Amino acid sequence: MKTTVTTLANIAVHPKSAFTQLVERLFAENAKTIGNQGTLTSVIGTCFASMSQVQHTWKREAFRDVLLHLEAQGCYGLLRDTACINALANIASFGNKLVREIHTWKKDSCVVENQMSALIKHCFVQYEVPEFLENAFYYENKVHMLWYVQLGRGESVMSLSGFPVKFTKKMAHEFKNAPANYTVVQAIRWAQAKGYGASAEIAETLAWSSLTEHFEHEEFWATVICFLAKHETLSYDKVQEILFYIHNQFEENKNYTMEGRNWNALVKQSDEWHIYYHKRMAALNRADWETSGIHDFAKTMVYEGETIHYNIIELTNSEALYEEGYEMSHCVAEYEYECIEGSSAIFSLRKKVAETEEILATIEVALAIKTIVQAKAKYNENISLVAENLLTEWAEKEQLTLDYDEYYAGEHQVVVPQAAPLYAPQDNVAHRTKAPEVNWKLVLYIILLLAKACAMMAK
């Protein structure tokens, strides 16, 4: 019997598989965006729906072609990974800038991550591109993806479109050498610090600091980075406190400058300001407001022999906001007015094991549009994968939309354990010896008491 070969955009299929038929049907349809409903059809269909059938049709064609070619290459694990499907759609968005045809790519690894990396390089790289920039295709910032494409074509860092800071040649060089596990914004701050002569330790500290959250008033913040880069080593926690202090000083007075300042004096000023700040916040801790109507969330599971309770609770008074901000070292206490007027609601995701409770995330919900617009861990870092999954489950239950940064803090990329019976059989639990943990909550409480005592003595 003779086998019929159907050719579509230089891709041969022998004969059409169920996946091929699915892709061709979704390509031809004028489907609406339906979001991820846990099915391959919903993920691919949503990607196609985001691409116009009238304008820039090459995006749809490139997305179709890459899906069919990957199936022909036997990349089945990749084609069932939601993050990879979305990354392929992002690759297709630059389908008119390919340096090689998609159908000429050949699989040379069985590891999904390696396949994706090789495919991205195949499509866009003629000249060396820093590895961390590959991660841009897994998110939604098209400008960052464009930088990858531009560097792959041989353009210089100094000429990248829409770059948020002014680089020196040394900074541009360091940008290309940024660690592979960094996000794009972390690489920018790291390169800035290195360009100003910072040590590896200081550069890393600034890469993980709150400086990655904004790029406004860069002329001023460049002077802050230059100031910090002159020091060989600084405590990460103290740098975060100083940056928070400087941010508030600059917001109150745009003429604030780093000229003539030294570290010890700045620490003293910051410490005094923080005492005042916490007193001021405490003085405001008398307001209460109505709940938003969004229900709290609770989940209990057993993991590695421990019963873990997860709870999402709404914070409905100023004191609760203050305590959350103090515990998490961020400025959620300043959201009091938004909560009182009813434009926002603040929730806290907490994990409790035995008598120890830990805050995993502080969450802001914009009530007018029922959307989670912020979810931050301690020091305003990105939340863990555990928190992300719990937050998604809660959002689905309460019919909330997610619209916040969903990439995770690297040190917290932990797979959420599958829910188990509350009393799991002991022979199914892997026992581990755990190092004793420092009760940081108790330490911070003692420090707060001492600060209050000193303030009373000063009076």
C-alpha cells in the first residue's frame, strides 16, 4: 500500500496525526481567547487567538509550523508543557526575524529545556547572546525578546531598542557576562554595579535588591548604585533598608543627592528614620475597614512527615498591615488608604507547621476589576512556586484574574507536594534530618521591644 504524504509549509506528516489535525483546525479557526483550562487545546487555541488572522499572519503561520515540526522531530514532552507552548508562541511573534528556517532545526537532546534552548538559538542566533536572555521568551515582555533577537543578529548592547538605562561600554560588556540564572532586570543592575567597579558580592546584592522593581528617575538611581559600588561588602538586609530610606527621601525631595555622603552616616540616618517610620505607622494603626467579600482560603497537606496548614487571610485593619509590612520588610502598610476607600484589598498567604507560622506572600487585589495585581514575598522578592500554585487555586475558587509577575525566586523553586490524606501512612514518607531553624520572628520581636524601650528612655 502506498503511503500518502501531505506537505504543509515544508513539513512532512506521514499521515496526519491527531495533534496535527488539532493544530490545523485551531490555525484555521477564528477562535477567542479562552485561557488555560488544563487542556492542550485551550493552551494552543489561546495562543492562536492572540494572533490576528488579518494582520501579521506570519505569526500564526510560524506558530503552526514550529508546532508541527516539533511533533515531526518527536519533541512530545515539550509540546505538552504549557510554559513551552507559550514560549513557542513568543518565538512565532518574531517569525519575520528568523535567521534560519524553523524546518531545518533537528532535535539533538531528549531534555525539554535543552530542546527549547537549541530551538531559540537556531531561530535567532548568528552571534553570541547571553544565556539569561533566553528566559525572556518564557514571559511576556516583548522588548526583552527583541533584545535577544537584536543581539543574535550582531547588534551591540548600546544600541538595543528601548533600553531603560544609559550604559557605559564596560557595563555593556558586563551585561553579556551576567549569570545565566538572572532575570533581564537583574542582569541590568548587576552590569551597572560591575561597570562602576563593584565587587562580585556587591553586584549580586544589588541584582537581588529592590532596585530591580523600577527604572524611573535613572539619573538619580545611577548615583545610588555608584555610591554602593564603592564598598567591598555590605549586608543585604542593610542595603534593602538603605534603599527604602533613600527612596522615601527622594520621593519627598527630588533634590535629594548622594553627593558627599558616607556609608556610616547614611546607616545612622536610615536607622533613625526607620524608628520614626515605624512609630508613625504604629500611630496610624487604629483604622478598620470592611472585608472585601472575597473569601479566605485554607488548605492542609502532609509532606515529608509534617502536617502543613496554608491559609490566605484578608487584612482588615491598620495594625495588621503594619505587622505584615514589618515582618516582610516591605511597604504594604502604605496601602491603608486604598483599603479604607475600598479600591484594594490586602491578603496574606501563610504557612503553619506545628506552632511555627511563616508568611509566604502579601497579595493585593484590585477590587474594581477583581484582579490580583501584586504578590510579593519578603523584601518584595518574587513568590515561590508553592505560593504561586496556592494563589492560583484560590484565584480560581474566588474567580479572580491573575495579573502580576509570575516568575519565581530562584531559591524557592520548590514543587508543591500533592495533597495527601491528613494522616498519611508513615512508610510512604521520606524522613530527613533537618537543621534547627532560627526563630527570626522572635528575634525581630525582641529587636522591636528594645527599640521601643530605647525610645521611652529617650523621652
